[in-house]
Amino acid sequence: MEKPGEHTKTVFGPRFTSSISKEEFVTLILEKAHTQKQKSQSKACWLKVIPKVRNTKSTQSKTGHKGKIMKIKSVPVKSSEITPKETYLSRRDFLKQMGIVTAGAALLAACGAPADDMPASPVDPNLPTAEAAPAPPDELTDHEAVINYNNYYEFTTDKERVATLAEDFISSPWTVEVSGMVNNPKTYGVEDLLANFTQEERIYRMRCVEAWSMVIPWNGFTLASLLKEVEPTSDAKYVRFETLADPDQMPGLKNGLYPWPYQEGLRLDEAYNDLTLLATGLYGEALPGQNGAPIRLVVPWKYGFKSIKSIVKIELTDEQPATMWETIAPNEYGFYANVNPGVDHPRWSQASERRIGELKRRPTLMFNGYAEEVAHLYEGMDLTKSY
Ligand code: MTE
């Protein structure tokens, strides 16, 4: 039963509600616009890896994970590419303002927006298109938004409760098993990963399949550096990733609708691409539990659901791995999941996106703006079929 001022929507059966009224929406928009105007900043640089060694830095997360970030290499970006920390932190409020987020869970919607908020094409003709309005500069998303509005179904499908439920998540000690078609299988403690591989800071755009986006400063190391050490055999063609499935810590695992454990996969050449990161921190701090402590994948040219969290297993294989979202809804979530403004999701357009903290939509860029680095991986492929 809808209460006054609430909007109820149905996605794949389950119902969820938004508790924001039209008046609140308008007020919040105006407040946000005012705050954002005061926050603009800029400094040039983007995606040229400049090997710049920083001082060794200790990190200690709330979840108990302690690690040393060694040999840090920073990846310069336009600081205007970075979403301000405050905006990152207030992502939930912003999404509410934009009417994108509802209070409850959107079942079977990777990344979190109610499916019918973002109509499939044709796109709203009043929205700016790539031709009419070139992408404005990027800004960092607020830290608070990044750590307080999460998708982590092992805890809950309610994005606003993940942070609380993951507060005491035990992410130390932690091991990652690297096995399968490799010459040197090995089980690494996270402290070995931090000490043995060059840690870098990478500022990446993140584009959710539900057409919102952020810019996040990650800390981590390239998956390629790990793969080189374990030496995939000549038969290996894919990398499969698996998340911890611990029912004592993760109440969402009781939800039998999902084929646990959460799994993801990459083709080997995607895994070797220099952009592909195993992240151990964000905003210069160890990863919080809700963001996938102590180690998660970040693949910036793909939709956010590829970024599998709290990895315990990495397996090299010769078969394309089953992924959780593709298993659940293969017509909606493909194995590749490349950001592509020309290929709509069956339930919403991918032509434009709403950057958290901005009022106007911006055009979505092919491969999320990383075409120069990754387009060659997909030459000759029909991306409408391999989506
Ligand atoms: N990894 C696991 N293990 N479980 C999940 O539910 N959700 C995915 C991805 N990785 C998810 C996951 C989705 S749908 C998104 S959009 C991102 O994590 C969200 O990452 P964030 O909460 O750090 O923004």
C-alpha cells in the first residue's frame, strides 16, 4: 500500500518504495546545486602512468585489515575527473534527489537503480546528447557516497544497509588462492600482495549499468603483475574470480534467488590490460568492508557489476566462466559488460548517464572513455551480440 508522497515501483515482481516527496526532491536539488557550485576544482593530468614513488604508508581499516601500501606509483588524472569526497559520500542522497534510487532493494538489478527509472531508448529528447553537449570535465565523487551506498548482495540487497552490516566484516587474515591453468599456483596472504606488487593510485570513472557514474581514486596493483608471477599456461584463456561466501558474516547468502558464490570472469587479454586493477584501497585508505575488503577487481571500461568484491579465488581456465549476473538474466547482463552507449540494456538506455553530484545528464562514452586503451581487444566482434 503506497503512503502519500511515496512512489511504488515493481521490478521483476518485488516491490520497493521511495520515501522522497516531490517538494523534498526540488529542495534537495537546489541545495545540491548550490553546494556543488562551491566545490569546483581542477588540475590537469589524465591516464598517463607516471612512475612516481611515494613514501611507504600504513593503512588500517575499520574491519581490522592492516596493510602496508608499498612502492606507490601514482596515475595522474585531471583532478577535475575526481568526484569530490563529499559528493562521493552523499551519493545516496543525490540518487534520491534524482529519483533514481528508492529506499528498498531492486532485485535482479545489478548496480542498483529501479529498472523503470531509466527508460530504454528512445532517450529523453530533452537530454543532452554527445553531439549537442560534449562531456563536461569530470570530478571526484565524494568519499562518503562511495562508502555508504553499496551493492554487496552477500550482505543485503538494500544498498543503504550494506555499510552497517559489513562494519564488522573480518578481512584479516585473508588469503587469495591463484590456481587452475598456471605454472606457479600460489596462495597469497593479502600482506604478500601489498608487499610484492607495485601499489598504484588510479583514478577511474565507474559507470553503473543503471546509468549513473562516479569517479573514484583507487589504490591497488595490476592484475597483470600477479598473472605474470603465476604464469598462465598456453591453454589458459579466461580468468575466473570468486567472492568469499561466509554465511556467518554475510546474511544475504540466505537469499536463495542468487547462485552463490558471486563469480565473475575476464578474457585473458582483458585481464592483462594495464587498466585492470586489483584494488586494496580507495581514497588512500584500506578498502572498507562494504566496498569489498580486502581486495576487489576494478575494470573501468566495464559496467560496475564486473568489479567483484572480497576475492578469495582467482582461477585460470580454458572455458568462459559463468558469472552471477549472466546466469540470472543472460538477456540483460552479458559476459563482456563493456560500457557501450550504442547498446541499450533491455530496460533502459545506455546513451547518457548521470554523474553523481551533477544535475545534468552527460553523454556516455564508448568503453567509458577508455577506448584508446581497450578498443583493440574487441576488433572484429559484434558488440551488439557480445554485450
Ligand atoms: N561483488 C560481490 N561479491 N557482490 C556484489 O553484490 N555487486 C557488484 C560489484 N561487485 C557485487 C560485487 C555491483 S552490481 C556493483 S555496481 C559494484 O560491486 C558496486 O561497488 P561499490 O559498492 O563499491 O560501489
